[in-house]
Amino acid sequence: MNTIINAVKFKADEKLEKFINDKVGKLDRMIDNALGCEVTLKVDKPESDNNKIVDIRLNVPGKDLFVTKQADTFEQAVADGIDTLKVQIEKYKNA
């Protein structure tokens, strides 16, 4: 599955990109017909806590599965978003 990572107003480091690709890759095993995934990383207010925002859009035939998560770190927000997408994938497969 093709994964596009967009970092708004900053450059994501290789470690973070590898983490995202590993997590998104696990979704590929859950759903065979995924067309692609787009992950957008944003920082809300740099001086505040819980300021990392991650949007994940999984393209599947017929609709897109989308989740937005906010946490103290991008890794935590991505992990939370993947967990939520797993639930959405189950609902999509059973629909």
C-alpha cells in the first residue's frame, strides 16, 4: 500500500516516518483492497501539552476511512489513530 506522509510546517525525521510506515503496514494485512493511505502531521500550539495532531485517511473502494487524533507525541497519536482505524476496518468489512 502506498503511504503518503505530510508534515505541516516542519520536516518529519526518518525515525518518525519509519514508525508511521510500520504501523500503517499492519493495516494492509487487515484489509486487502486498500488503495493507499495519507498521514498528515501538525503541531497545534508548540508551547502547550497534547499539541501533536495526526490525521489518517485510508482509501478503500467506495469510501475513505478517516481519523484524527491528538496526543503529546506523534507516535502516540499515530498509535491511537491506527487502533481506531482497526475498528473502522472491521465495520467496513462487515457492512
